[in-house]
Amino acid sequence: MRKIWLAVGTAAALAAMTIPSLSMGGASGGGGMGTGATFDDYAIAIRLIKHEQYADAIPHLLTALAARPNDADILNYLGFTKRKVGDFPASLDYYKRALAIDPNHKGAHEYLGELYLQMNDLDSAKTELATLVTLCPDDCDERDTLAAAISGYVPPGAGGKEGGY
């Protein structure tokens, strides 16, 4: 979730501007809104996500994606919001699309691992963690967050929270 907080200030500050050639890529170095696009929908979506209004963010992300169909950050946020509203198949598709564009997108690997936990697929979540260990061997927020989620995971039928973390 920390990645969202970092992007909010920049996106909100640029919300009403049209920027000729500014990239708003995250730590992954990918995407952004690029040439001639406005930041309005992307900034609105980030603001809604910050306020946990995931369903409301989705149409804005889809509009941003229409302008930038190969933006791994937008695809990652679509995966995140779809996961938060319980649409796991769509979430999985968006994360995989983000990773097809940017295989080193740490946020997508973290969130995909969290999705796998919610789908009770611990082995796949651990595979995403192993990828993050390779991408950031000296630790990073994404790696630490997914590792904590995996260590807090309780399998279905094991008592406690059913099938989740």
C-alpha cells in the first residue's frame, strides 16, 4: 500500500495539467501518462484508492488505460482495485498484463502474491516472493510486505481467518 501513498502527492499536484512528455512511472520505471495525456483520470483514481474507494477508481483507471494501454502502473492499479472489490479473475489478468510489459514491476509481484493468498494458492504467493527476493535482495517494501502477508497466512480449515492472511 505504501506505493500508493508515494504517488498521490505527485499525481494530485499534476491533476489539472496537460504535460507534453512527463512519465509518472513508479519505482518500476514503467509507464506513466506520457505524451499529451492529461493526468486527471489517473490522479482521481489514485485519490480514490487512497480513500479505499476502489470501485469508484476503476472507471478512471480504465479511461487512463485507454490512453496508455501499455502502462504497467495503470494495469497494476487495475489489478489492485479489482482484487479489492473481489473480482479475482480480472485482478489476475491485469497483474499478468502488467508483468508482461514490465517483468520487474515489484508492485505487481507483491500484489499478485497477495491475490494468490486470497485465492488460497500459497505456493504461487511464495513464487512471487522468490521473484521479489531476486529483484531486491537487500530488502524492499514490496518484498517485506509480501513476506509478512505470507507469514500471517492461515490456510482454509486451519482455524482463525478462513483462507486469507
